[in-house]
Amino acid sequence: MNPADQASEQELIAKAKAGNAEAWGELYRQHAPAIFRFCRRAMHAREDAEDATMDIFIKVRQKLSQYDSSRPFNAWLYTVAANHCWDLLRRRRGRQDLETGEIENMPLEHPDPGQLEQLIEKSSSQEVRRALDQLPARARMALVLRYYSDMSYDDVAATLGVRRAFVGVVLLRARHQLRDILGGRGVDGGTS
Amino acid sequence: MIHFDEMACLLYLEGQLEPSREREMALHIGECDTCRTLLHALERESHVLAVALTEDNEPMPARLLSTRSWGVPSWVWTLAFGGFALGAYWLWAGTVDPWLQQLSNAGFGGTDFMSMLVFSGAFWEGWSYMIEVLQVLALVIVGIAAIGLLRRRFRRHTAIAVVMSVMALALALPQRAAATELRHDESVLVPATEVIHTDLIVSGASVRVDGTVEGDLIAFTGMLIVTGHVTGDIIAFAGQMRMEGTVDGNVRVISHTVSIDGSVSKNVTYIGNTFDLTERGQVGGSLISIAGDADVDGHIHRDVLGMIRRTHLDGGIGGQMWLRGRNLTIGQTAEIGGSAIFSGSRKPVVASGAKLASPLHIETQEEERREMFEAIRVIVNEIVGFGAALLLGVLLVTVVPGFFHATLRETGRIGVPIGVGAVALLISVFLLALGILLIFVGVGAGVAGVLGYAPILYVSQVFVGAWLGSRILGETSSTTGAIIGRIAVGLLILHVAGLIPVLGGLIWLAVALWGTGAVLLGFYRMSRAEPAVLSA
């Protein structure tokens, strides 16, 4: 986003904070599609994603006064969205995912670079999305946070409630599970 | 050569390695083909992941995009609820109340008619207990619903909804007294010397009660004769019944013929062919009957409400009389204490000596024409009903699309809205009972809020119809025309199916429960979403 756009967005936010409905509507129009897509990637069902999108914007509206304008609005929005979705997933699934200790101790097969290249080349985006849907909640969420929202390792760690040092492990394990699904071997270890 | 592992390669790619380790790796990959290839593969994988995740492959749902309802502030929803209440009041003031007034003028005033039907136990004495139970239950339900709303986890409470539905069903069933004696034989006789200190349920080819039953007598028999004393009610399903004794409660009978030659302290409800109240026969309360012939020579202390083909009255009626049938003959010894109205195809015969408190009001009709008009009326009603519901659907889709889609989505969840609808029905029954009580003490306006339920009931068919149409024609994205088409198809099916006897009634009941639940959930969704997200 260029400085002019940033200034314009900050102006909108300031107006929305002051209770300007049109400004809020504009902010919503600008960001709702991306947040819906984020929710769609994070949640299994479309209905859940729709509900989550609405709920996230309700929260954002309520917490708008707490937003620190020195931070990018987009990043803050994704943090709220990520926390909301992860909270929902956790409450619904319970602690079914493997704990970090178990993840740490689980050995990962070293990939053959050639085979990995081949697998990547033959997989379409649609196949990757389908495979993502089959991943355990934490693995899917980690990939979404990192590669959709472009969150830092610190933010991913804070959202998922794991130590920063384990974020890489969670991501790598998620990639392995994804490869297994794409390669027709199904998910190992984790549960969804 | 020692290679770096995949973890290190990933962290290197993502810029997460310590600076010294990063430098070490940068040097290594300059010399190592294996690690360089792995890095490249991981980089490609990151790219593929990012593309797959960020690709805009799915449009925003209509309810999230619905700009027409943007800026609708929360007070609009409050106003909408107010509008519903006003509409309900209009419905009451314009339709229900005049109808009751007409009945009142015809001799069945609110106190007599409604209380006779509902509260005095003409049909079932358990009403008063049921209302008490409903009051408690309504509070419990409101509590549970409030908890559900606060937790914002409706979807996870399908089990609660199912339990509520079961409770609604259980409440709809009459509860019998716990202490009951059962007797079954070819011929059952309760001799004059016997006293049964509880309810008696009896079945057999013939049943004769000469003794005393200190409770209710429930009989399933070909021939029932009661010459003794029943302190409770008589409920009978019999070929013939003759009552020559004393009943302290009500008599409710479905039989071919019934003859009352004794005394009934409360009301008589009869469905069958021939009703005979002999000269010695006394009914302390009212008579409600659907019968072929009725001969009333005895005395009925309160009102008579009947759909009877031929009625011959030589006895007395202390209250008012409303009869619908073909023939009415009022003999010279007859007496009617209140107003009397007869609606039938032939002119009634009134003997000159008959003592009527007011002149008999006669409404004669040509039956055949009436039946034909009735059939036309039913068809026209259905067509108008279909058109009105479709129009309502079109209005909802175009004026409040957000609400429409939210509610339609709730309709698709089937179990939850039906459960919520059942809960709403329970609460509304309780409120309705309360409303009727208010009417009796003259606070008619008090029912305006109660009847807010009626418009929701009406709207419910639109959403169930839309859902049904979508199932048949397939899901549609959001074009208004396609949605209206689906509403039309669904409504058409519902209205045609609704004409089927019995099944049609059950269908409408299901639609009412299902749609009401969906509408309430839709309101709930919108009341949460609209003000916060889209408006100030």
C-alpha cells in the first residue's frame, strides 16, 4: 500500500472511530473479501466462514478504539481474525491436535528434492486447497497464517499458543502432511 | 559433505536463522547442489501454497455483500418488531375481536364461549394444570434460550433443540392421574354396593356401572350403562351409552347414541349420531355437540353450542343457544334463557307456547350453493394465499436481502430452526393463554405483543418454500429472479400439499415450526450483525 493509500485508510479509520457509518462501511467493503477468504481457508465449512466474517467485523468495530494506528491496519485485522478463527476451531475440536512436545519428537522423513519438485509441479491450486481442507486444524491454521496472512513467526506463535521456536516445526510438519495428502498417502500422525 | 536438514533450509528461506548460521548456510548452498535443489523446491512449495491460499476462487456470499441493507441502524429492527406488533394488533382489532364480538352477540360471550372451551374444562379439565406447567416451562425455556444467546453457540445446541421439541410433544399429551384401576371382560359390572376409590378404565362388550366411582370413568365398550355415581368425569367411546345415574364432573362421549336420563353437574360434550336428554335429564353446565339428531327434553342450565342436523327442543336451556344444522323444532314447553341463533338450510319451527328470552335469530342458507361457494372460497383462498406469500417473499428478497439470506441459511439447518420453532410455540401458547385472560378483564391491547407471533408464522412459509424450491431447482447464487423463482416453486408445492386432508395440516404445522425458528434465528443473526457491521 502506498503512502497516499495508507493516509486515506487512516483517515477512514479515524472517521469510523468517530462513529461515521459511511467510513466504516467503506472499510468493511475494502477488507471484508480478504477476511472472508481468510476465514474460508481457516474453517472447514462455508457457513462457518460466513459467520466468522460477520463476528470478526463485529469485534473489529467494537475494538476499533483500541487499534494502534502506528501498526498496519491489515495486520491488526488479520490478528483479530486469526484469534477468532483459532478460538472457534479450538473450542469445537478440543485439544485434538498433537501437542508441541509430540510434534517436536516426531521424526520427519528427509524429502527427495527431485520428487518434491515433481509433486509441486503436478499439483494444481485447487488440489492444494482440497488437501489443505483435510489437514488437522493447527496445521491448516499455521499455513494460512503464514502463507495467506503473511504473519511473522512471533504472531503465528502468539495466535496458536506455541513457543516461537516451534513455529517452524509446526509449519514443516504441516507441509509434510500436505505432501502426504497430495501424494495420496493421507494424513499421518495428526487428527482433524 | 555434510548437508543442512530440511528444517534449517525452511528457516533459512523464511529468514528465521541466526545471522551466523545464515551466513554459514549461504556459503554452503553456493557449493552444494543437493541443498540448493531442496531450497529451490521449498521455495516453489511456498509459492504454490501462497497462490493456492490467496487465489480468489470463491465470490463473497450475498449476505455479506448485501449493500442495500447497509446503513440500516438497529432502531429499524426495533421499528420492524414494533410494526409486527402493530400488525398483530390490527389483526386482532380488525378480525379476531369482531368475530368474538359476533359470537358474544349471538349468545356466546367471551366469558362463556372461550372459557367454556378453554378454561372450564369442557374438553379437558387438565387445561388449568397445563397452563401452570406452561408458565414454569416458559420461564425455564426463556432461561435456556437466554443462556444459548449469550453463549452465541446456537449451532452447537442442536441437542437442546431436540430435547425442547420432545418436551413440547410431551406437553401436548394429556396427563392422566397416577392412580387408576383397569378392568376388562366380555361384560363388566360394577355392582351397586361397590365403591371404587380411584379412576376406572374399563373395556368390554358391555359395561354397567351401578356402584360408585370416586374418580373418572373411562370406557371403551359397545354398550355403556351408568346408573350409579361417578364423582369425576365420564369419558366414553361406546356404541351406545345410557346415563341414568349421577355424574359430578363432565361427560365426554363419542358414540352412536347417547341417552342422558340422570344428572350431570358440569358439561356434556358429545360427538355421534343421536343425542337424547330425557325429561329427567339435567346438565349443570353446557352442551357442545356434533350430532345427527338431538332431542332435548330435559334441562341444560347453561349454553348449547351444536352442529346438529335435526334438533328437537322441548326442554330448557338456561343460557344461550347457537345451533347450525338443517332442522330445528322448538316445542311449546321449551324455554331458552338467553339469546338464540340458528343457522341452517330450513326455516325452524317454533311453537307458540315456547318461552324465548329474545326472538330466535335465523340464518338460513341454501346448502348446496353454500357448499359450492365454500369449495370456490377454499380454492380462491389458496390462490390468494399463494400470491400474497409470494409477494411477501419478493419484498423480503428485494427490501431486506441480508435478513432474507440469513434466515434462508438458518432454514437449511432444519433441526435447529424446528427446535427453536417448537420452543417459540410453547412460549406463544403460554403468552396466548395470558393474552386471553387479559381480554377477559378488558385489557385487549395487551394481546398486541402476544400476536406478534402471528406475522412470523405467516412469513415462515416463505423461507421453507424458498428452501424447498432450492432443493428442487438447485442452489442459486444470489440473483433476485432466481431466488423468487425458487420461492414460487416451493410455495406452490406447500399450498398444494396443504390441501391434502390431515396430512396438509401436519405439513403446515411443520412449516410453521420450522419457518418460525428460522425467522427468529434470522432476526437474531441480523440484530447482531447489521448494527455492528454495517451501520452506526
